[in-house]
Amino acid sequence: MARIVCGVINYNYADFLKECLQSIDEQVEVDDIRVIVVDDCSTDNSREIIEQWARSSPHQTEIVFKSVNTGPGDSYNQIIRRLRPEDEFLAIIDADDYWLPRKSIAQLAAFGQSPPTTAVVYSDDLVLDNETGVLEARRVQSPPIGQGAIEHLLTRHVFTPLNSTLIRAEMVSEIDASLRVCDLQLWLATAKRGEFVYCPGHYSVTRRHKGSMSLNETLRTDRLTILGRYASNGQERSWARQRGRSILKASSIDGPQPPVKAYISYIFRLHDVKAIAFLVARLIPGNQSILRRLYHYLRR
């Protein structure tokens, strides 16, 4: 039995990996930790670093070296599949980030003071600019979320990075590994099972660097797919339409053609008639004034 299972997701983060793994070993006042490291077929010297760390770590370790690069969603699912029925909590971190020593004990204490319906404890984090070395504090934008997590996720944004959370293990489930957006899937599924509780303090460091995932057309499309999939009633569909339209507005009408299947699925799942104008304007080339009017109607 492990009180906390720490899952580490790595792909070509050899430059940061050692600091991440050491931050797990340096968690204070919590000895009952099991660590699962999933390496997504890295081409750098990550394997050497992981194996060297595992030989000296005081914790139980399980290492997964994938033979094919399958993306972060599959790496997350690999961790979920290795949870045991007796495991209590799960903490996941990308290997380019790291934790501060009191993260685990502070968030365990928050769980102890919260109702049994609590699914996630989340905290503020620090953002490290890898180019300048500047470390700045970042506060969660809307604490406390509580039972309003679903509305917040569907209308606004993911309010906390995965590395600043502790999750009740029995409330997590696998996600769609074909989508690049993992955190939004995880939080929407978890929010339907329990509450989110805010634990004040900065206990994790998110690293900002050139390899960090940025918003692009693939991520926008994935978010539309997720919104359509998880909005299961009229109120949730209304919330999701608000967020969906803001995502569509961020796309360029002159950009590459969108994945038609994903957009149509979003439109029909959420009954978003306005989004039809955007899709038509994107699919038909040219500068016809009618299409431009349709597009600007969507943006209102």
C-alpha cells in the first residue's frame, strides 16, 4: 500500500529530469510513497538518468520505458493502470517541473480537514522562466472552486496545473489518449465524482521553456472535442458553448482548414448554431462577403 503514488511523465526532458525526481525524494514527513516513471520513448539520455536515480531512491519505484512514442495521454493512462486498489492518493508531474519539499504533507493535511467527497486538493504554483531564471508566484485564479468546478472548467480555463494537485486515487480514470489535452479531460471527469478543495500556498514549480506545449490548432480542436463530450445536460452545454466560442474566436479565418469531423461533432453535441458560420467560412476558400459576414456574426 502507498499513501501517495507519484507519477512522472517524461519525454526528452533529460535536462530537467534529475531535479524533478530529486524533488520527490525530498518530500518531508511522508515516507509512504511509490513512484511510477513513464518515459515516452525519449531519444536523449533520460533512460540513464532514470535508472541511476531508481537505484538510490528511498521509495518503491516502477519504471516504464515505452518502445514507441505515443504521447502524454497514453503516459498518463499507463500510470492509472498501475494504481492498486489500496493506493490512497495520486500526484502527477511532468518531468520538466518539480515540487517543493512540503507539497505532499500540506496537501495531505488539507484532505484530512476536508469532507470525504473531496476528489482533488489544489494549490498555487511558481513559474520558472528557464531562459531568464526568473521565478514568479502564480495564484490560482478562482479559489475556492468547491462544487463549481464543472462550470469553471466548461466556461473558462483549467484553473490549476496538474503538478500542483493531489488526487484521491479511487476517483481517477483513464482519458482519451488520442487527444493532446490531458488536464481538461482529467478535471472534467473527476469533477463529476467529487469536489475540489483549495490548499493555500506555493508547493510546485512549473518550468517555462521552448519545449513547453503551446496553444495551436490541434490543441484548440482537442478542447472543442472535450467540451462536446463532457457537457452532458442543458446547463453544461450552455456553459461549454461560451468556452467553445472563445476558442473559435482565437482561430484565424485564414488559417489551415480545421478537422471537419471534430467541428461538426462539437456543433451537434452542443447545439451551437453560431459555430456553423465559423466552420463554413473556414472550409470555403475565397473572400466572399457573405462568408465574412457569417464569421463576424460568430465573433459577436
